[in-house]
Amino acid sequence: MRLLPMILAGAVVAGLAASPACAGKPEFGSWGVDLSAMDTSVAPGNNFFKYVNGTWLKHAVIPADRTSTGVWLDIAIRTEHELGTIVTELRAKPYGELTPDDRKLRDLYAAFMNVKALDAAGLKPAEPDLARFAHLASPDAIAAAMAQLAAQTYNPFFGGGDSVAPFALSIEPDEKNPSRYALYVSQSGLGMPNRDYYLSKNPAITKTRRAYRAWLVKMMTLAGLKNPKARAARVYALEAAIAKVSRPAAARRNVLKNYNPMTVSQLEEFAPGFPWKLWLAASGVTPQGPHGQRIVIATDKSALPAIAKIFAHTPASTWADYLTVHYLHAFAEELPQTIERLNFDFYGKALLGEKSQLKRATRAVHLLDQQMGFALGRLYVARYFPPEAKAKAEQLVANLRRAYELDIPTLTWMSAKTKAKALQKLKLLVPHIGYPDKWVNYGPLEINRTTLLADIQRAGEFRWRRRTAHLDAPVDRSEWFMTPPTLNAYYDPMLNEIVFPAAILQPPFFDPNADDAVNYGAIGAVIGHEMSHGYDDQGSRFDAQGVLHNWWTKADRAAFDARTKALTDQYDTYEPVPGIHINGKLTLGENIADLAGLTIAYKAYHLSLHGKPAPVLNGFTGDQRFFLAYGQVWRTKTTADALRRQLLSDPHSPGEFRVIGTTRNLDPWYKAFDVKPGSKYYLPPDKRVHLW
């Protein structure tokens, strides 16, 4: 679900041939696939991922400052270099010639890179906040401090910020009325990725848990707190209690169970023990709206009352220590290197298996993207994503849309009534390519090259104020939740839109000089993936206008659920690391999208051939090249620790099983590689999951 840069072309009818201006050599080989990466001693049916990437896997080395290597990292590094070039040019220009946003980017970069000043200042910039935490004495004061810290770390473009409080507040379109915004309250507050890190008996997770407890002690020691061992034990016990009552990650995907609207007064009755009205007011949200009491949508109905009870029964001193360590973690890179390095010791080394930090200059570029990503992104697309690239990407989306239009009427398991509504939803799907039509105005944001910590806090508050300003206004359908330099993509069910930032649209996901089969197997599968999220197990519960309600017949939903249950069962059997299987329920939406995306991309590729046979290149047929390209874009090698984290908390399956789990359900893959019964991943025809 992501991708591309300079030039896309063609159509379902015309193919994806490169324009003369782009003619040249593909990134890989003579037609777009790195044949030297293959291991043809592995039978495709025994492990298609290793067949495509096996030789590369044997020799690939994960950089010490990364958690993985592969195609995604290659593109990420390329993008980092491109952004670094932009920053270098900003620093070289006379200051007076820069725009106001460019000056802020340059000053923020300078502030972050001035390590000498950060070390000299020590914790002095944080002292007012730390002193305030130390003197918290009442539930109201604690809730207000949590609200302020949540605002200072707020970032909807990068996961919403750190977990700095037991509850998270967000402002999103109302799922039952997506023309207006609503308040959503959900569980939060864990220092480790999710509840499993506190509860699992897996030996590797137990080791991580010990490292976290030791980290808490060390962080409190650096903060100058007395009796750090006892205080760290109390904070850990608090988080473990929150983890115990939190819902599992897979359960939190259920959009029907997550929609529990109530007034603020009803929320107080439903989850007593937490000062909800004061917390909202401290967050900049008045409990009273223009039409009376505001409606709050509780997304974790079982967890919220239990966590509110924990809040009420936890001493203020423990909450003060909790806020202190979460604050230091959230702002570690804006504080002296002693804090930054200690933070990396757990969150980089122990949790993810990284051996060393990224160079500070690289982290500085990431910081600019995180804090002022649309100002940086504007410069990025001007230099690396010309208008013709956007136009060609939009045409490719149209190609995949056409393939869906032709496919949906042919489905044997869906009734005509539901098909008509599915086609209407496809017709109203809105694609956004490269960059937004309306850029963020950073005019109100103050950046000072001598106050890095305050800069970052102001940036978070700036984003949160922009969000709260939305609350009583019509939904802004032009808003993006990823910056243009982001290597990712997404589907928004309430807006029925797909978004492809510029950074994702580059080789090898899309290569204008590559073979058509390669582009359809790579970028085509990705575009199809995002489109199909409108029809996955959760996205399918929103209609063409983005309203959460059932638009399927009972029989159609039952047929769909039976197929997706079979897919869940398949993925449950995969064990990427000893003792931890893929969670088929947690990853179901992404697995559906992978399967549907590749299926539709294959059909779009064949539409582009107009019934003519594809040429054979290097002994590979068009179908073979299509599947090889898909296997190649998920080429990855990951540290065991990072892989464990992904399995426990990420809705995406690891790359190897995104390839294996998808291809083994497609009939054309069996024919393309002559996969027969007896192969490890062979599925009998009646066991293959066919959705589209």
C-alpha cells in the first residue's frame, strides 16, 4: 500500500510504455527485475519469496543503523538523500532570499544539529515541565498536564505522536455522518508497543520486558529522581495494569464495536474516575458545542472504564513519574545526548535490534519531515515530482479502476444488488496523487534556532490547534495525513479516497523504463491494494459516501466472511520467528488488500495486452515477469526484534508472507510456474481464496 517518481504512462488499453523522454535502462536488469537476486535452486511452490530473492537474502546485510534492508530501504535512502540535497541548498542560500517557511526549515535544522548547545544546556530547557510534573497533586492537575503533553507531541502524519497518557483524543469525520467532525477517545498510554509486550511469555519478549524495566530506572536516574528503582517499579506496574485491561490489537480493528457515541456527561457516567470535562477543556475542546453537549465516540468500550478506574486509584506521585519518563522519551532527540543515547538503548537496540543510530544529519531530515513536512514536501515535489508524473500516475489509477469495473460484475459470490453498490463506491472513489491541492500554512508556527525543545513543542501544539479548529467546521476533504516525502500510501474509508505521496512513486515500484508486466506487478498491485481497502473486512462496512452502515445483503456478507475466514486461517499457520505466528485476524485487512490488489493488477495487465501474447524476455513469460516483480518489491531482511514487534502490533504481514500468502491463492501463479501438488505452499483449487 504505497509508491513512485518521475513518469508513469499508458492505460489498461495502451499499456505502460515509457515515453521517449524517459527512455533508458530500468533500475533492475534489462526489463525491471534483478535476476541476480533469484535463487532458482528453490522451487517456486516451496518458497516463492526465496525463489525471487534467495541469492540476495544470503548476502544482504542489515545496516547497523536500520532494522531492515531491501527495496523499501533502498527507496528510503534515496529519498533521504534527495531531502538532504534540498536542505543543503537552503543552507547555502542567503538568508534574506528564503521564504518564511524555508527560513523555519533552515532554523529548525540548525537547532537540531547544534549538539554542542544541547549538551551544554542539559535538562535546563525541560526543567519547567519536569518541575510541574513533580508538583502534581490532584487528578485535575494530572489530567491537564496529560492534555498539554499530548498536544505538544501531536502528529497525525506520523502515527499521532507518542503514548503520553492513558487516553488519546482525536478529531476525525464522524463515521455515521462523515460530513462533520467528531471527538474520538481511545485507550493509549503504554511505553512498549502494545499489551503483548507486558503479558506475553515468549522468551524474547520477556527479555525485552526486562530491558524496559531497566531503562525506566536509568531514565529516572538521569532525570535526577530519588529512589529510581522503586519509582520505576511503580510506573511499570501502572503500565502493566493498563495493558491487562487493554483490548488486543486484532480486536481494536472492529469498526462496528469501535463506534460508541455518547455525550460528555454520559462518558463521565460510563467511565467514572477520570476528569473528562476538565481534560477536554485542557485539550482546547469545550465540552459544550454549538448544539449542546458534544458527542464523544468511545472506541474502546471495555477498556475505557477499566483504565479510568486505574487512573483514580493510582497515586499522583506515580502519575508524575509516569509523565516524566514519557516526556523524556517523547523529546529525547531535543535533549542532551545522554538522554538521547539512553532512549536509543531501549527503543532502538533492545526493542528493534538496531546496533547504532542513524547519523544526526539523516535524523534531522526526518525531523523536518515530521514537523514541517508540507513545507519540505513542497520543495520536494517541485524538484523531484514534475506535473507530468502526477498526470501519468493518475492515469494508472484510472487503469486499475477500469479493471475493477470489469471485474465486479463477474463475481459469482456477490448478488446484483450489492454489486451495484460496490460499483457506485468505486465510481465515487477519489484518488490523490503526489501532493495536496492545498498546502499547510505554517505562518503561525514559531521556530527559533536556539530553542529546539520549545520549537518541537510549539510544532505539536500548532498541529493540534489546526485540528481543534476543524471541530465545528465542515469536513476538509483536501486534507492529507501523509506528507509528500512519505514512503507510504493509504485509503480513508470515511472520505472514500486513496492517497499516494510523491515519494512512493519511484522505481522499482514504478519504473517508466521497465516492462509493462513489471509495472503492473509492482505499482499496479499497490494501487489495487489501496483501492481494495474499500472492500476489505472493515472498509466494506462504509458505503460510497463514507457512512458506516451495512450495504451488503446478508448472504453476500456471509459468503465474504467465509472466504476471509479461510484467509485468516491460512495466515495463522505462518511462523516467521520461532514461537510467534502471524495473527490472521490482526492482518486480515492488509492480507485481503494484498490478494485483491494483485488479482486486479493481473487482470489490468492482461487487459493492456489486447488479447495479444506478451513477449518472452530472458526466458520469462509475461505472467512470470508480473509475479517476479511482485516478489521483488517485497524483498526485505529484518532484525528478529523488529520482526517480533511487527508480528505483535502491525496489521501488515512480513514481506516474505505478503508474497507467499498472496501468490498461492492465485490460479495464474500456479500455471505460470508449473506449481504442482506436493510443493510446500501448494493449495488445492478448492482451498484457494478468491475474492475478486
